[in-house]
Amino acid sequence: MFTDWLRRITKGILEPIAAFLARHGIHANTLTVFGCALNILVGVIVGMGYLRWGGVLLIIASAFDALDGTVARRVGRPTKFGAFLDSVLDRVSESAVLLGIAVWAMRVPGLWEELLAYIAIVGSMLVSYTRARGEGLGVSTKVGILTRVERCIVLIVGLVFHTLLLPALWVLAVGTVWTTLHRMYDVYRQVKDQPLTNANST
């Protein structure tokens, strides 16, 4: 998977930074919250029409997304709440950036950008939900072409090279829907007609 490959090649950069932060008592949850705040700022900047600056700031915000888990593992204290907080704020972060794009699109001619941004928001939520719900049923599903890392890279490219924003939104909208359907099939393939126990019900 592309995400695993990217983690391997960036490990040499992230580990020394994570070690420095851990030595100075920076908590992983602090990085998670700060990274989310940066992503919300990206959404505001993009909504104001500064697409390229938003893309540059999104690169920085994405670094915090990668660092929090590395710091938690470095200090040997990854927690269930930390993982929960990271997952929830990841959804907030991604939605904020896409909402900023939709707000910007409302002020420019045409309808496609805001419509695709809305589909991408819903699609990205469903990609995450299908994985979480699958895990609630006791199965793992990480298949699909657009995990969070890929979606973030597509957003950065679309914002920094803003003439590519519309193609990027098409990729996000179609890719997230496709990934959702892929994960639904993957869960079906694994569980099929297995009975639902009380522990797994919503």
C-alpha cells in the first residue's frame, strides 16, 4: 500500500523530530490537536481564496498528522484515547479543508467545484466509517485507492497548483466513493452471512 511505503521512506525524517519532541515533553495528543487547528486554518485561508498558501500550510499540517503517532510510539505510551482522538480530529481536519474549498467555489463561476467538494466530504467520511464499522464487526478492511494519505496528497497538489484543483476534486469525489464501495465488498466477502451478536450491534 502507498501509505506503508510513504511511512518507510519518511521514517528517517520523522523519527529524529519525534525523539526531539518527546525529550522536551511534547505530548502526542497536543500534536494531534495542533495539527487539527492548522487544518482548520487551511480551510479558512482557502475559503478566503488563497489556494496556494492553503496548500503550503496543508503540507505543514500534514506533518503534524504524521508526527503524533510517531511521538506516542517513541515514548512507549500510545493510548486508546489518543488513537480515538486522532481518528476523530482527522475527520474534522479533512472536512474543514474541503469545506473551505466549497466556500471558495461558491464565489466563482460554475457549480462543479462545490458539488465535488461536498461529495468528497461525504465520501471521505464513508471511507473511514466503513473501516471503523468493519473493525466493530471484528474484520479489518484497509483496501481502496484513496486512504487519508492519498487524499491529502491530492488536496495539496490541487491547492498548490490551483489550476489542477478541479481534476483533484474529481479524483477525490470518484475515488472516495469507489474506495467506500470496495471496502463494503471487502467486509461482505469476509463476513457474508455470519450472524450478528449483541456485542457487535449498534
